[in-house]
Amino acid sequence: MIIAVFPGQGSQSPGFLAPWLALDGAPDRVAAYSEWAGVDLAAAGTEWDADRIRDTQVAQPLIVAASLLSWNALPDVDRIAGVAGHSVGEFAAAAAAGILSEEDALRLVGIRGRAMAEAAASEQTGMSAVIGGDEASIVARLEELDLTPANYNGGGQLVAAGALGALQALAAEPPAGTRVIPLQVAGAFHTRYMAPAVETLRAAAAEVAASDPRVTVWSNRDGGRAASGSAFVDLLVDQVASPVRWDLCMASFAEAGVTGLVELSPAGTLTGLAKRALRGVPAVAVKTPDELAAVAALTGDSA
């Protein structure tokens, strides 16, 4: 079983979209994505600096647009048997699976990005990666500091989120055997601080028609398979203020018998986690069109 995965916020880098815009039809497709999302994605992905594309309301649609651009360029896409996205990557996964149209996915992610940026601006919060250590001990320490384990990424990585002062206290006295790395994000995503954004996105999603998926889709909520398109959209909405359980997604991939994993642009983070959690499973990070040949080899071998 070949699975395609779609990355989340923080995977973008300045200029990463440029090689994709050289593909036939790509400039027109990105122009449409830009109109739907309300962001100049061509400029963001080729000209804007790291600080500017770190902005939540820019980063989210930019990542989803890049993922869909690379998805549409994949060879043998009919050999992809399942999809999953990390955080905002779930919108790209929903479009790839046929649950949402690309237009609806980009419109919703534009609304999501703006709503989360607004929620983040209301309080001084942030996120920090906690690398290594014992998970139970880490979670206990976070509870002491009133922090939330926002991303369970697997492979020995958990992301804490909450008030900046509490994150500073975590860094000053980290759990045994861990490193704490502050993340360059605008706020405590996937926590209670994002509750206002949930309601904004829920209202927008109520106006969207969802279809049942064409392939298996796993949810960040609990690593489970989506029962229907409408159920997956409900999970997309709630996920804004709920922890990302990517560790459970990867466990589900293993249980399903994954034989290969393809990460769409801007790729690298999820294949890195997979190499630690899904040992022996071939993984291709599609960072530029140059990696498409490697995808063809992977999917061809699975026939």
C-alpha cells in the first residue's frame, strides 16, 4: 500500500515554490489558488522572505497550494491507496481524496489561516518542540505548567503549546533527557486558545458540500479512518483546537501494511518522522519536480 502524506505549517521555506511554477499549467493553477485563498501565493512562494511566509494566514494556504500542485504532478496517482495530512495538510489530503474540491479546500484554508492568526493575536502564546525523553514524564511536566501537548509527532518528538512564560519555564527546567526547541509560530495552535477560530471555520464549512473519499483517509484526531466525507470535514474543523495525533496516524499506516510513503511539497518533515517510526518503509520527499521520478519508481515497484 502506497500512502501520500501532506505536511503542515513550518515546512515552508523562501522560494520553495519556484521550481513547481515551471511546470506546464502551474502558473494558472496557482493564480486560481491565490484567488480562492485570498493570498498572492506565487509571490509568497517565490519572492517573500522567511518572516513574511511564517505569517499563519500566508503559510497555511501556501503549503496547501504547494501540496496540491505537486499532487497533480504525481505519476501513477491511481496507485496511491491512502492519504493523510499533518494539521493544515489535512485540507490538501481532503482535496486529494475527493472529499473537497480544490476550490473549497483553498477557500476554507484561507479562512482558517486568518481566523487562527486573529486568535493567536489575542494572547501571547507559542509552541516548543520537545525532543527525546519519556512521553509520560513530558506530559506530566506540561500539566504542571498548564501547557498542552499539541502535536504528538512520533519518532521521539512532542510539541508543547501555551503561554510564553510557561514555555520559557519548560525550557529552563526541561524533563529529563529532552531538548526544548522554541518554534517560530504565531501562537498555541491545536489548543483551547484557538477556540474562536473553530467557530469561524465551522460556519464556513457548513456551506461546503463534502463527498465521500475515493481512497482511505486517516484523521489526526485519533489516527482512525474517516467514516465519510462529511465526518472528515467535521474533524478538520475541530482539529484547530485539538491535539494532532500524527503518532497514531503512523501506527495506522503500519497496521494497514504500508509499503511506501510519498510526502508532497514542501516535503521533508514527515518523511523524517517516518524513517524513525516506520523503519524499513521506503519514503520519498517530493521537494521539487526532480523527485517525481523517484515516486514513479516507488509506485511502479508496488504493482
